[in-house]
Amino acid sequence: MSGSPSRLLRRTSGHRLRLAGCQWTSTGDPVANLARIDELTGRAAASGARLVVHPEAAMASFAGRLDTVAEPLDGRFADGVRALAARHGVSIVVGMFTPADTITTDEGRQRSRVHNTLLVTGPGTTEASYRKVHLYDAFGNRESDTVAPGDEVVTIEVDGWQVGLAACYDVRFADHFTALGRAGAQLVVLPASWGDGPGKASQWDLLTRARAHDAQAWLLGVGQAWTADSVRGPYGIGRSVLADPTGEVRARLGGGEDVLVAEVDRDLVDRTRATIPLL
């Protein structure tokens, strides 16, 4: 017999975390994008958010060359993120690109690749980073030509919550989210730059709900906003979403630039896992 999500949702007591997802469209200029991160983080902090999540590729859009904008985690962009996190007094998740390796193409040319990296920093957490594991070699794209994969499932602590990290195409791989749940993640953040196209919005909606269910954790998916150029880049459909541990959608944005602010309840994670012991 299946459990009833409505029964699980009745009580809302317990430790809460106020969080925000900032949905916007990055450009090819890291300096301009950092200013936008600052602006939207300030807006989220003013709403009381303790954890502020920005999209994948917030440092620079996928529409340009990644190897020429990539910086190490002690570079100018990351230091700028650290400074604004400290100034606003919040923990921040930001998608950026860091140098990786050099490969030889089929034509014999050398090509530098990057890591598609999430940086987490701020006064509420011990700083950490995650390198996207699953690369977007699908729908005629080959992210692996320019991006090297990571190989580690990462969880961190933010204000006493265990938070799992994932990025965009990871959402198609259920095992990744089950592993995060088994590692103790009570919340999964999923920055994305989800390309537009036939069926892509409904796939995003389905997969984010399913992965929250697989992890039995809250899931905050934060995408780049939709633009008229979203098929060619920069890439995004918006539709940032907060799903609870049963897969129920609690909040969703539309396609445009906006900030999603919500509270999550850790008790619901515990009750869901006790009622439906998937993990």
C-alpha cells in the first residue's frame, strides 16, 4: 500500500531553513555576472534567506568559450563570491568554471577543458565545491568536449542542514540522488542551465520531482531564466522549483528573472524516510 503525501505534510514543526533560488540569465562577462549575483543575493538576504542558490554557469554563459573564462577556486571571481557572501551574511551556491585538463582531439589538436563547478561559501558553512559528474552528451550536444567530469558525490553542512550538490544533467541519473540521500542529505540544491526545446520543460518538471523522491529530501532546482535565444544560448527555461521529500511541488517560478524564497522543514525529511523507508 502506498503512503499518503497529504498525511506526511500535516505537521510543520521542527528545524527550518529559509532559502532562496535566484533565477536569472548570465552573460559572457564574469564581472557583470558577479554584480548580478551581488544584487540578487542582497534581495534574497533581505527576505531572510540563509542559503542563496544561483544557476549553473552563473559565472559565464555556455554560449561562449569556457576555457578562456575559467578561473581556479582562489581566483578573482571566487574571491568576489566569498566577499559578497560575507557582506550579506549568507551561504551562497554559485555555478562557475575551473581549469581541468588538456585533451587531444580527433584532428590531433590540443584542447583545454574545464570543470563545471559549484562553489559553496559563506558564514553558515564550511566552504566546499562540487564538480559536475554527468556531462550533457545528449540531444546532439557534447559537453565532454569542453568539460571534464567530476567523480565525487558531495554533501556539505549549511546552518546545521546536510545539503547535497548536483548540477543540471545530473538530474537524469536517479542513482546520484539516492546516493545523496544515503549520505544524509536533507536538502539537494540543483543549479541548472536547462536548454529549451520540445518536451524539455515537462522533462524538467518530471525529473526534479522524481529526484526529490529518490533522495527523500527537499530539492531546490534553480535554472537560468528563459530568453528568446534559449535554444542557441544562453540556455535556460526558468521554472525553478522547490519539491519536498515526497516529490510534491511546493513552489515554482515562471520563465522570467525572479527570486524564489521559501522555508524547508527538516522534520518532514525524517517523517518521510520513516514512513517510506526507501533508502
